[in-house]
Amino acid sequence: MREDILKERYFRKDSSGNVIEDWPGLCRRVSEAVAATDEQREEFFNVMHDCLFLPNTPALTNAGRPDFTMSACFVLPVEDSIEDIFDAAKQAALVHKMGGGTGFSFSRLRPKGDKVGTTNGVASGPCSFMKIFNTSTEVMKQGGTRRGANMGMLRVDHPDILDFISLKSCDGDFDNFNISVAVTDEFMDAVKTSSLFSLRFNGEARKTVKAREIWDKMIEMAWLNGEPGVFFIDRANRANPTPHIGTYEGTNPCGEQMLLPYEACVLGSVNLAKMVRADRDVDWEILRSTVRTAVVFLDNVIDRQAYPLPEIEMMHKGNRKIGLGVMGWADMLIRLGMSYASEAPVTLAEKIMSSITEEAVRMSRELAGQHGPFPNWEGSTWAPDVPVRNATLTTIAPTGSISIIAGVSSGIEPVFDFETEQKRADRSFSVSHPLYEEWKKTNPEGQLPGYFIRSADVPVEWHIRMQAAFQKHTHNAISKTVILPHDATTSDVEQAFLLAYDLGCKGLTVYRDGSRRNQVITSRDKRDRVEPVELPKIRDQKLVEVDTSEGRVFVHITMSEKEPVEVFITSPVESKHAETYEALAMIMSDALRCGRSPEALLKHIQRANMKHGSVVSPTYAILRAFRMLGVNGCSDTCDECGGVVALQEGCQTCLSCGASKC
């Protein structure tokens, strides 16, 4: 898999498309493009060739190309005018052309329905304009190697926040975007106290809603397919080293790098799997020397790359941000015989990241002594006592491609599984984890030790505690996805979000295994699992009204070829059963899309309704809606005698034998 990816994406090719480079050649090309001296050239080559450190993939692709960037992360401003919106879309295309990813905050765009003064028209809102950026990205290729990537962010207090949260409710929508909600401390306080929360634009309160209405929708959608993520924007801005230059509004596509408008950052990662000695201890000396070399490498990139826009060049050279992180953390723990879900690795995580950041700052101070601190240093939080070359130095990225090249686990994530199927472009690979293979060779019949733990088997608490431990000593943020098992609940998602906020994380994404049709990596023993069918973009839907004693229930049933394939339920505003309505609808939708017959599902629901139901029961509402549509399998028959069942005085009662729940 490593060689395939290198040949497809990163090795140089001749005019006929033939590969003319190998791994030593790539490392030589990159080191020569970035180094300022012969000594640096050899140091850079050695750490890359041995996979002790690798830069972000635009450096691997573009080093040596004079008109291309080697940075991965960019944030572009989107202002509230048609001219500025389309300027931002054009600027994003230029960034994508060079190989970078872009982040946007759409919070400055006026909400849907607002008047547009220049035309006396009506604004369509930020969600509508995001389609422009998504379509533009769809037709762009990054340097001919991959599609562009975007992060779309909206503040939680924007009047259109509920529409934004549901943007990716249908699998395949906005495929070129990750989305995150910029969550404020005020909002989190309102959630915890079940208070009302004001939605505002330009400082003016537009409406007041229950904070938990927004919170519950975020959790529901994150449970459904992993988005939106959360980004704790007030916490991020408290860590902003240059508040005199601007405030954070957005991040790069994976959420770990906060950036000011027009700012960029170059990332790279130290391979912790290579930092373990034969005696099962951390090799602190190799770690220290690798960090020093990596800081010089990343700082050099800033002066040796091209920039897509002059504004970006000015901002990047003004703050000189770099983001040094780690990969292979889970592999290091396996080599040390530690389980990811335990106390000792959390303690070690703090020690490791503290050491990396301290050494990075030490090296940056030495560079400042040689070349001066970053130009915006005066007025920054580093001044007046700590002259450094770089406004920020550490970030933990997801390291998707470079961890595959290095043959190690990604970022600080646990191992997804030890035997997997992985999709890359139009190909699939069967992959066995190298440490798993190594262990099996010497223990062919032995039971796998407990420290070989899969991501979905790590409890939510340990995912978050690990992230929080690294975050304590990381200048920027951390790309972290809590992988949940397929049968995880919305309560698991809520626990993850709350704990991440309480423990000091800056952002988080959750993903429930199997919740998307096109999942990049799956466990090999789940290859034959039935995946939900993809629904068409335009589909028929029946809306059925069911009257209950607590109000009118609306059951939305999506049909495909005259068969139900999806169910949504709108319960009465003050319903005490809202959570049950939503849960039943989600479960039924998933089962229907996986081919389960409606008759079989409704039979189970009918049994529950016979035993526990009433006219306010969610099971009753679903049964009644399907019966009104005439879907087979929903006949009012008694399970005891087969007689006719009818609703009498609030109870489902058999007219033949009298069987009733009451």
C-alpha cells in the first residue's frame, strides 16, 4: 500500500507518466529544496529517509517546484457581500491549485431572509453560499493529485445555525467540506443549565431558543454520520499568541490548526514509533534531536515556498507559524506494552508532548537569535521575555498519508483495527498492522495481549483523556476523532463532547463505525456487513399526520419504488417522548436502508405497542402512519388469537379475546 500511494501521488513522473523517482530520491529532492546549508541537507535527508520525521504531504509533492506551496493549511476570510464571497471562492481555487487545504468561517454572512440593502432583495444565507465553494472544489484538482479539502465553520450563535448543523444529513452532500460548529463558552453554560440562548447577527439578537435544542441537534447529526464536529472557539482565542493582529474564526480542514484570516501554517510530524529503545523505554535523545531538526526544516519552508496570494505570504511570514506534531503514538504504546485505555499512557503523553514543545521552543529561540523573532513578535504573548522565531510551534495533525508512508498508526489515534480493508481513490487494500504481524509470527497460536486494543474498544473517557493530555502541551489544537462502535448511542456522543470541553480540548469529532456508506477504513471481519443503500438526491416522501392526546405527530416516510426506506418524525413541541420518537425513526431508517422488510420491523413495534402502547406512544404513531399508507404487515390483528384489534378508550384491545395492554 505504501509503495502504491508513493507511486500514485508523490514520486516524480516523466512526460509519459512513468515513475522516475524512489524513496531516497524523493527525500533527496525535498531536503535539497528546503535546506539552506549542506549540513541541513544531510540532516533533513536522514530524518526523512528513516521516517523519524515527515512534513505534510504538499512538501513531498511540491518541493522543487518553484511555483507551488509546501504548506498544507490556509484560512480565508468570507465577507458579507457578493463580491467578497466570489473573491473568496477564487482565492480558494488558487490555494487548491497549489496543493493546500482551506478553512472558512461563514459567520459574517447575514442570515437567510435578511434584506439586502443594495438590491432590496432577500439574503439566501451562509448555507446557500457554501454550495459555491463546494462546487468549485469539485472541479478543482490539487496539483493533479487529489481533490481540495475545506472546513466550513459557523458560530453557534448565528441565526442559521440549525440549518448549518443539518447540512450533511444526506450521505454525499457537501462531500468537499468538513463542517464544525464554533462553540462559545456562553453556549456551553446555557447547555449545562438548560437555559435559553440568543442567536445574533452583527451584535443584534434575532431570536431566542433553547440551548439544548441546538445541542441535541448537533449530537443527533454527529451520531448519524460524524458531522458536525465541535470547535471551542473562545478557548482557542485565549491561546492566540497574536491577538493584536486578529482573532481566530476558522481552522484548517481537519480542525487542528487555528489560523487568522489569510494565515497559513506548515505541518510535520515526529514518528514516535521510532522513539522506543530495545529495553522498552523512550529514546529521549533521538526524540530531542529529531524535534530540533524538524523545527529548522519547517521554519525553512516558510522562506522557500511560493504563495498563492500576497496576503497569505505577508501573514505567514509575519507570524511564521509551524505545527510540529506526532504520529505512531499507538504503536509506541504497543512497543512499550501499554494499553491505550489506561492511566500510564496518559501520564506518558503529557511527558512526551511537554518534551517536544519545550525542545521546539528552545530551537525556535536559537533561530530567533540567528535571524530575529517573527516580525509580529512585539505585542504578542511571547513578548517581552521570550524571543522566538515562530508564533506557534506544535500542532497534532491526523497524518493520514504520511503515517501510511511511515508504516505507523496515525496521529495520536488508537489503531482502528489490526486487519483492515482500506480504500484509496478507486482501489482497496487489505492491510495487516505491522506490529500485529510481528507478534503473530512469534506467537502463532497465542492470544493477542490486551495492549493490542482497537479504537472502537477504547471507552470514550480514555479517548478524551488522551487528547486532553496532549493538548496541555500543544500550542494549537489536535485532530482527534473518537471512533465509536456501530451500536453507540447519542448519549455516548454527548459524553464525548462534554468531556472534551471540561478537560480543556479545543475541538473534537466523533464517528460511529459504519455510519457512512463510503467509509475509508473498515475492519476486515466486517467486509460482508450489509451497508445502507444510497438514496437518490430527489426522492418521494409521504407526510402522515397522527393525532395523539399530547398533540399532532408528523411522520415523514421516504419512499423508493413504492417501498419505505426512511422515516423522520416531528413530535409535538412539549412531547415527553421526543427522544424515543427520534431514536425509533433513526433505527427504522437504518434497518430499512439495509434491506430489512417494513413488515418485519412493524411486527416487532406492534408487539411493543400491544404491551405498552397508548395514544401518546411513539410506537402507536409509527404503526398508525404506516397503516394509513396501507403498508402490508401492519394489520390490526391480535398476537394471541389472530382476532381484530381496535383502539378502545385509549387501549389497543382484541375484539375477540379481549387481550389488551390495560
